[in-house]
Amino acid sequence: GPAALLEWAETTTPMMSALPTFLFVLFAFFSPALSGDGKEPPFPHGVTPLWIPSLTIDQPIQSKYTSPTSSFFPAPSSSSFDLFALCCTSLTLASGRWHRLFSSEANGLSCNRLMHSLLGYGGPTIILIRSKDLSDKGECGSGVFGVYTFTPWSQESSGFYGNSDCFLFRLGPDPMAVYRPKGGGDTGGMDAFGTNSTTSNEESETRNYMYFNPEARSKGYDGLAHGIGFGGTSDSPRLFIDEVLDGCRAASEDLTYDKGPLLSGLKESISNTMSHFEVEAIEAWGVGTQQVVNGSLLARDGEREDAQKRIRQAMKGAKGAFLEDMQSGLMGNKNFQHRDQMRGRDGGCDMDEAEE
């Protein structure tokens, strides 16, 4: 009935109440990308300023191949119902701009490249995944799902971080569903750095929002899942994008997010268990206003420059130590030390004397 519809709309698509705003944009042909001077045209009094976002990508100066803007949203983006549906879930997603940070079609199907594109980006992001059809193997069918998070991907960590301004979603072909955090509050048990600081295991698992743990961080010795995860635990996240894309999986429930399946086409008998999926396509987008996206891209550029400086300093230090050893003769002594150990005390070779 109407009550059930309203309850569903409030939890799944809270921005649906702004439908008149979207209709105004559509019929008035207002779009930040079409305003000419880059300024957003004014909305009528009392109308919430929400935008069907413009999709933007980095344009290399010397590029012979130009990939489509998105393999998930057909051009023009303003006609994509999936994009409209996602914009109804969060004000940030309907703030005017989505900038593509990663596309498997343009950048290759690589989780390492995905993680590199996200690390240091200073704003909200959304990740979309299309799974392969594995129904002939008794697993999931082809479907689109993903995750939105407001917290920047600021660090590599063995633990979870972030805040409750995030959600998992299933976009199709099964009915759209949005799974928001169960707990209230923006920071929950997070410390000043956004890292989970609660002590109780069960309480901690209710705030396991986002997880970013590349194998290189611990050289693989931490015994944890290596990749990007959401919900669940650090050794078994609810939604997990494996670093080598061999162990990607999704579960229907955990202690952090609302219960429900992310994958489409699952049989009832396996819909409530951890299910494996194979990635067919994946994209990551920086979302928000023009100012937020531009500032977040600058923050990522700054992080990358700092990382390069640290690498150069480390290489300079190693090179300096090497030259110092060479000048002092220490390097030569080290290189030929094994010969002295094989020779006798008088400097002769015992093996040679034995042959004589």
C-alpha cells in the first residue's frame, strides 16, 4: 500500500521527494555543463538545488583512443535511469558532477590500479561493479551493485575506517536495494583518524564501514584479506574486491549494514550465504559539487607528489650509503669477504695445496 511505498522510498531513495527538482532540470534543460560560464543557473524559490550529474573524465593530451565515459551509463547520461536512481539515494550523488577515477574498460581490469586511483582522493566516491553470469555454475547471474562512501580513501590500513555516511546497493537486474549502516551517528567508534577504535569485537563489527589493505602494506604477512572491503570483518568483509580479483565475494548480511543480497540471480538456498562473483567491469567515480571534486583531485595529486618525494629521498639515501661504502673500501671488503673465509690463515688456499 501507500504506507509501504513511502517507507521503502524513505530508506532506499530518500531523495525521491526531490523528483520535482529533477523534472525542472529536465524540462528547463538546466545542467552545470550547459551553463556556458560554468556557473549553476538559479533554481526557483523553494526548490532544492539538485543536479543530474555531468560525467567527466581525464583527457590525456596525446591519446589516440578515447573510451566511452562509462560502461554503466549510456550516453547521454541525463537519460540514464540507473544514474537517476542512484542520485535519489544521496544528496552528494545529486550535487552536479561525477568524475571518473577508474574504469576497467579504459584502465584495464586491475584491482591494483583501482586502489591506486582511489588512494589519496580527498572526497566522496562511488564504486560500481558488474558481475559475470555464473548461473550455469549455480552461482550469481550478471548484475550491477556497488558501494558509496563519503569518507575519503586516505590511508592503507589493516583495520576499518570511515563513518556512517555510506551504503551498499544493488542496482539490477533484480529490484534495486540500498543497505545502509545499522548504527546511528556519524563517527561511531572512530578515532580522530577515522579508524575503528572500539574494544568490544561485536561493537567494533557494527562500524566496519570501509577497508583498504593492499598486500604491499604488510608484505602479505598480516593474515588478512588483501583488497578493498566493506562490512564484515578484516579477514572476511561482506563485500570484498580481492587484490588479484580471484577471491571477490559478497554476503547478504553482516553486523554493519542492513541485511539483503547484493548479487542478482541467486537461488534462495544460497542467497543468505557468502557468494563468489567474478568481475566483468568496474568503475570508480569521485562525486559531489564541482568545487568538491576539483579539490579532491588536487588532494590526490598532492599525495602522489609526496609519495614520489619519499621514494626519491629513500633512493638518494640508499645511493649515498652505497657510494660511501665504495669510497671507504667497505663495499669491496664485503664483496670479497667470502674468499678470505675459504682461504687458510696464511692466505693460501687449502684446496690448492691439497692438489699439489
